[in-house]
Amino acid sequence: MSKNRIVIEPGTTAGNYWKDLWTYRGLFYFLAWRDILVRYKQTFVGIAWSVLRPLLAIAAFSFIGWMFETNAQGTPRVLLVAAAVLPWQFFSSAFSEMSNSLIANANLVSKIYFPRLIVPASTVIVCLVDFFISLLIIVALMIAYGHPISINILFFPLFLALAVVAASGIGIYMAALNVKYRDFKYVVPFLIQLGYFISPLMYSSQDIYGNARIPEWLQYLYSLNPMVGIIDGFRWSLLGNNMIIHWTPFCISVGISFLFVIIGVVYFRKMEKQFADVI
Amino acid sequence: MSQTVIKVESLGKSYLLRHQQGAAYSTFRESLTEVFRRKEGGSSLETFWALKDVSFDVKQGDRIGIIGRNGAGKSTLLKMLSRIVVPTKGRITIDGRVASLLEVGTGFHPELSGRENIFLNGAILGMSRNEIRSKFDEIVAFAEVDKFLDTPVKRYSSGMYVRLAFAVAAHLEPEILIVDEVLAVGDAEFQKKCLGKMKDVSGQGRTVLFVSHNMAAIQNLCDTAIFLQQGQIQMSGEAPKVVAAYLRSASESAAINIADRTDRSGNQVLKFQSVALQDESGKALTSFQCGKKVVMSIRFKNNSGSPLRNLNIAVGIDDEYGQRVGFMSNDLTDQVFNAEPAQERVEISIPKFPFRQGIYTFSLYAKVNGEVADWVREAGTIDVEAGDFYGTGKLPPDGQGQFLFDHSFSIK
């Protein structure tokens, strides 16, 4: 009997929270499955959407990059842009959907107990599926341009994992904030919009680090954006050694990503107890 | 012997009430301005105890009904037992696997098919995939939706939807089951089936906590009951006794209090205090069916200290558009009386209430010795439901008049 003993008290931070998270992995799986089913229920529209969006973005950003003659690092510009747009779109959709996830599942949160982290976590899965579908674009483009795959591709999963970490940290944080303060839903689209310009989508990090006009402190400020290191990494692993990873900024990106995960989870756990009261 | 599976010790839950905004959540902007407002003094927060100092024990296999009026704290209690909200005070110790059913169809997604929703809802209620798979056929049979398994539930009728949702929940097999008012859904036949299922569940030695407004269901299902009032335990014990106490308190509060109304005229030698609508057995009603016998019990206060001579009491009934539709008076029936100082209640008996379904308001009027003593307009409302006036199960079609009266036909 006592193996299932639960004590509910004010202020208890359930010691078995992480164990609970494991117990409820079935729910995690089902929520992810539900979101995927719903997204692709109308199969054609669902898949077309996850291809069309990045495709349009690639076309537009390539044009802008070409117009401003940003550094293409000796690679077809379209490939360079595609290798950045895909992880960026994953990041932005994961970030915004996680931020909104608790509100969207308010009926679950107010009627059922489960570790709430499951909700934002399961939304990442849909975004990942979307991302894998959109990968077809870059595969097609690389074939079209006859661009060889390098050994660097082995590191691709690592950079993808980093993108997941970066999106999760800030997404979890925003999800919790969104429950408490509803006006944060206006902040998320703004941050994403900002991200389009401060992330190396239309240009490459070479344009920043190699530019004498840009003072060093501004270059560091630029590196604080976790997507900078991650996008550089994607380009390097997909397009090969022509791409340069700047290690110091890369480490800053990684550090910031993990810092956000810690802050996000701590804040989330702190707020979690009030979710059902407030939502 | 059976052991204690749930121990609740001086449990309390408080909420901060914000006096201006209704919503519990706030905006960041408000929080910022709040900081400055507080500095000016006069914060608008008030603590409200939804549940206060509640303690009880539940033994294994107990079937406990929790009753009380809306806002008494029942749902808050269940939510704390289900770990959805965290208590402000006290402690709950639970031994065993808990499943709570606070709403049927939680997490149902309209775009998904019946089959998919069974799995999803099962997972949400805490069933493993294998558990759901092994019970799948049983669930489908119980819900009677086998033909529509692959149809999105958004195309289901509301009856089918509820049946499916309850079927999943009914096949949970936890050690402790917490149920909130789910039987209030579906048609009568399905409700009966649900009650049967619930009985089966509790028959297997499981512990059941059950919240309902349906007193028959409580008495049918539960051995013991807890009566909550304003966040505190008013009474607990054997179900029939607690239910009786609850019903008594409910009928007391069903009376419409008009003693404090100031919008009245007259010399106030007599002052109306309250009005209750009762059925034949004297039980207070909040609504009743047309065609039923209704007793209007009017309490008054004699302010003169002496008998009230030629007391004439009248009641006017208006429909929802303010149109006078009926009038009752003891002058019409030649029953004008003299009231002794000890007498304080008038009963008007209406053998077959004639008005059709709707909400009516009534006004009270009293004349003592030819002078207006008290007059309260729109003293209260009468909620009338459709009823079998003629005893034939038939009612006139809509648009065929506002009231019903006895009549008979013969052919010559």
C-alpha cells in the first residue's frame, strides 16, 4: 500500500516529481500523438504547409541576401539560406507553440493532475516532425545544386539537439509566464520577429565577425542570441567545411541555451502549483 | 480490518479575491501598476477561504458522497484530493492509486475519431496503452458507438459524445475513484446504466468519493456522506441522515427573503417577511411543474401589537414581459380574516398551477382595515417548468396560449 502513498501539503515540492514525469510518459506520448494527428489530419494541407512556409522564407531571404551582397562563403546562396531557415523555423514554431501550450490545454490543466512539464514538452515533438518534413527541401536543393555531403553531417543530430534545448528553455519559461500574465502572448511574436533580423538568416556570421566596422562588444552582443551558434552549426554540418564555426560565440550560444533551460524549468516548477488556480 | 486510505487533516484553501478584476490571471502591465498602487495604500485584495479546517478519514472500500450547495467547496476539495490544486493549509495523505473524473470527456479532441479519443482520454485518465487495448471492446459496447468509431467526434450527437466519454471513464480501475457530478449528463436510461456501473465499481472494494446534486444517486450509491457548507463540514455520517439534513437546509434557504426590501409602500402595520413556494408535502421548491399543486407560504410581521382587522392579502402575477397574467386575493374568495398578533403566516393554495413554462414574477399587497399596509412589487420569481397538466402527457402546441385550464369534451 505505502508504495503509492501521496502526501499533499502546502508548499511541498514533490520529491518524486521527476519520477512522476517518468510515470506519466504515456500521457506525454499521447499528447504528442494527438497533436501530430490533428496537424496532419488533412494530410495534404498539413504537409504542404510545413514545406511551403520555409520555401517562401528561403526565396525571400535569398533575394535580400543577394541584393545586399552578403557573404555566401563560396556556397550557393539558396543552400546557405535554407540551412539557416529550417532550424530557425523549427526554433520559432517550437518557441511560440510551447509558450501557448498551457493556455491551449487549459481544460486538461484544470481537470487532471500530471506533471505540467509534459504539455510544453509534447508540443516540441510536433515541431520536430514538421522540421523533418521540411528537411526534404534542403535535401532536394542539395541534389539540385550537386552539393556534396561532408563528414560533418555526423554532427547534425548534436546541433538539432541544441536547437531543441534552446527552444525548450525559453519556451518553458514563456509558457509559465503566459499563464500568470496573459499579455506575454504579445511578446512572443515580437521576439520572433526580432529574431529574423538578429539571427544569421539573410546573412552569415562571417558578415558580423569579419566586419571591421562592427565593434567587438556588438559582436559579443550578437553572440548572445543562442540561435547564432546553432545556425552556424547547422550550416557547417549540412554544407561542409566552407562554413566556419566561431568557437567562442558558439560556446556562448550553448551556454545561454542551457542557462535558459535551467531558469525555465526552475521558474516553471515554482509556478506550476498555481497553474490550476490561475488558468 | 479496512485501513484508512485517505486522511484529510485540517485542510484549507484560500484564494485572493481581487475586487476590481474578475479573472484570476493578470497582465504583466497590471502587476507593474499594482506595485505603485500599493505604495499609495489601499490594496484591493481580500482573502477568501473556499475550504476551511476540513478533516475526515476515508477507509478502504468506503463510498462517500459529498454534498452541499454550489460554492460550498465540494469541487475545491476534489481538486485538492486529485492533486490539481495545492492546499493552503493542512495535509492530505492518500494510500493507493487515484483516478479522478472531474469532467467527462476531458481532453477529447473534436477532430479525432472515436477510436483515437478512447486512447487519448484513457491516457489522460491514467490508463496505460495495454489497459485501454484490453478494455477497448468493452468500452465501445458500453458507449454503443461501434458504428461511428472512425468518425470524428465533432460529428457525434451530444448524447453519443457523453456516452463515449463516460464509457472510457467507467472502465478505469483505480483503487480510489473521485467523481464529480458526471452523472448529470445523458438521458435517463444512460444515467441508470452509469449508476449501475458505478455501483459495480464500488462493489469491488474500491473506494469512491462522489460529488452530486442528485440526492437519489447519493443515497443509492453511498454509505456515508459529508455535507459541506461555506467551506466547512456541516455534518457527516450515514448518508440518509446527512441527505435529510442537507434537504432541510436547502428548503430553508429556498424561501425568498423580502424583509429587507426598502422599495415598498404602505403604512407598515404589517410587513411581509418572506415567501416560499412549497409542494403538497410542504417541501420548498425553487421550481415546479405546471399542473402541480403549489402552496405559497407568506410570512409577515405584525408591527401594530394588536390584531389586524380585515386583513386583505393579494398576489399579482406577471409574465416575463411585465404583463399581468393573474391575480389572487382573499377578498375574491370571501376569506378576509382578522389576524391575531401570534399569527404570522398566510398560505395560499393553488390546486393546479395553470401557467405554462416560463419565469413569472409576483407582487404582494396587503390592506388592513381599508388602508394599504404593505406593497412589494416584484417580490420574487416563480420558475415554472413544463408539466403534465391534463394527465395525458400532452400539452397544447407552442403559441396556443399562456395558460392551461381544465376542460372536457362530449359529443351529443
